[in-house]
Amino acid sequence: MNLIYVGAGGILGALLRYQLSKWIGERWVVSFPLATLLINVTGSFLLGWLTVQAGHLWPAHETEVMLFLGVGGCGAYTTFSTFCYETMILFREGRVSAALVYASLSAILGTAAAALGLHA
């Protein structure tokens, strides 16, 4: 049953990431991976928040909620592998400053968002 929770959450997270990335790309044309940055930061917040709140909000189903939303949902929603790829592309294009800013913001804002989620 745990695999079903993770898989179902993964489907939801992947679809949400795709739709949000598409929506952001249609509204803001930038030569910076803005969608991935926003997705990683919001996903980091959500996972931090869930870590603390799942047991309070769904005490009888904490494990199932964490498997569905945490492991599956946030795991598929956040895009760390895409972040790494996009950072390398920026370096490859000679956009060293953009790569460093992107990597730094992703690490700093993602960590800060996770901390906020833990204390929300």
C-alpha cells in the first residue's frame, strides 16, 4: 500500500510541477530558470511544513500523508535534478554570474523555506 501512496503522490506532484512551470513560462519570459527556482522553494517549504504538521493534522494517518504528500508529492514536484542541469547549462553558456546566483538563491531560499515550513 505504501507504494500506492508514493506513486499517487508522485503523479500529483509531477502534474503540478508541469502545469506550474508551463504557467510561469507563459507569463514571464526570462532567460533564467525562474519556474524551477520557485518550484524548489515552495516544495522545500511544503516538505518542511508537512514534517511538523502531518502528525498534528492527521495523527491517525501521519505515515500515509507523509508518503503521499512528502515522499511522492514533494519528491516529484521539486526539481533538484532539473536545477542541477539548468545550472550546468548556464555555466556551459558562459553565464557564470547567472549560474552562481541561481545556485545560491536555490540553496539559500530553499533552506530558508524549509525552515519556515518547520516553524509554520
